[in-house]
Amino acid sequence: MRLLLAPSGPDLADPDDCTRFHVEVSADLAGDRLRGLLAEHDLGKLDEDGDHIFVATGALRALAGDRVGDDWATRFDGMLSYAASKGWLDQSGTHVRAHIERT
């Protein structure tokens, strides 16, 4: 699963793949423009280091929509459990930390 962020908005590529997760950010988005896009679409927030985003799990569920298999919710929850075991969920458990790859 890859969250794609571009000036035109977010998209979720490979939503059925719950074995990997990262965010691909367009080179056109940086600093305040990236923060604005995250806020506008209720996607989450940029981490202090600027190399990670805490992505709202609800936003990922919404972006996946009906493009995933019947067992997706179980596999997605498994991905989040794994993330929690690595310390990649926020304290509320509603945002998962994702590495940013610039495109």
C-alpha cells in the first residue's frame, strides 16, 4: 500500500497490499504546502523530523474503499498491530507512522 500525495490530492496505490506501507510525496510538495494538503484531506500530520507522516488510519480505510478484498479489514488491522509492535502508531492508535519517499 502506497499513499500518493500530489498537489492534485491524495490517492492510495496498491490498497490491497497490507504487507508494506509508505507515502510517496511529489517533489512539488514541501513544508507548508504538504502540511496544507494533509490538513485539507484530514490525512494526518508531518512528523517533527520531516521524513515521516503520521497518517490517519480512517483516511486509509476511506481511500481503500471498495477496491480491496473481503478480508482486507482483517489484514489491515494486522498491519496496524505490527506497526504498534514497532512503535509506529501514535498514542491514540489512530495514526500510523509512514516513511516519506520523494518522487
